[in-house]
Amino acid sequence: MSLFEELDRPVLRSLPHSKYEYFESKRVGVNIDYHFVFEDHMYSVPCQHRFAKVDLRVTETTIEVFLDGTRIASHIRAFTPGKFSTLPEHKPREHQEYGNWSPSAMLEKGLKIGASTAKLFSAIMASREVPEQGFRSCMGILRLEKQYDRERLEAACARALAINGLSYKSVSSILKSKLESSPLPEKPIQLTVLHSHIRGSQSFASNIKENNNADTPNNRQPEDSKITGDG
């Protein structure tokens, strides 16, 4: 006991307030839309940290984000692939531009390909919760110009816009399949089918008497069913 009092007690610390929780560490890059990807789900960080390399501390329930040892974001862990977890305080201020990476600048880049490309970019950004979430799709589409010529890319964007294919994958698939010059499928005409085989409620109402008679005995034999002998 004397040794405990002399050696151990002076360095004892208080018990932790919470039980030990297993965590995973990972280093990831923040994308142009100020989101990073973990297990195919996108999480936001403050928009000024786009393109930064950050460290994650991932537990069963939370994801903490650290930049140079300082925590810059924390999210409830999500398990929905392809979705976004975006905190309001991470979004850029309205109409605030960040160098060349603003929605208006992205539209200008699309216009260099053609009017249809710019319209597609506008539709992509409008379909997202915030415009910056569509930046990656737009940048991916722009990179397709290196593989395909500008005219084909513009035609593919026009087709993607017509079929509501608001993603990089849609444009890439159109180009790979060489569908950009194919005529667009016509929208089927919805016709109201009217013919004598469709009965209304009045048809069933008129059969009520017949249905009631079906439960009564009928011992009469139709006259045309009588059997006549030869003699």
C-alpha cells in the first residue's frame, strides 16, 4: 500500500466518461464540390477546404474530419451509397465565387463545347441540393473531349439533355455506344382506350336481378329441349 501511495496514486487519471469505441483511420481527398467520399457516400467539409487532404476518424456511428490535427467537420455516419450528407454551414455563401470554380464559370466552360453542353451543365447543377455537387459530373464531361471530338461531345450532351440523363455516366455511355447522332425515340402517345369490351358499373347493376334468380330452383324445361319420338 505504501508503494501504491508513493508510485501509482500520483499518476492515476480519472476514468473515461464513455466506454472505448473502435475506430478506423483513413486519409482522403476533398473534391471540387467540397465533399469527400467514404464507402460510396459523400460528406461535406467547409467549402474553403476543397482539394485538401484530410484525415478521417470513423466509428460505427460518426465520422470526424481533421485537417493538420484540427477537427473541421463531424457527421453522423450514413450507409446509403450515392447520397450526400451536407451540413448547411459548409455551403458557400450565396453568389460567392471561389476562383474559377463557380456555377457561372462552369457554364462558361460548357459553352466552349457548345450551347447544349452548357444547358446540360445547368440542368445537372439545378438537380443537386447545391450547384457545387454537380461540379464533378460537369468536369468529367469536359474531360471526354480528350477522347472524343468536340462535335460528338456536344451532340451527346444534347441527347443526354433530351432523355434527362443528367450525369457523366449518361454522356459517356452515349458516346461509347455511338448514339449521339441517332434520332431520339418519340414519346409514346397515351391513348384512352374506349371499346365495347370494357364494361361500366351500369353493366353490373343491370345483372342484379339475374344474380338473385340464380339462387332459386328452376324445374321447368325449355320447350325447344323437349324430345319427340318417331311413334
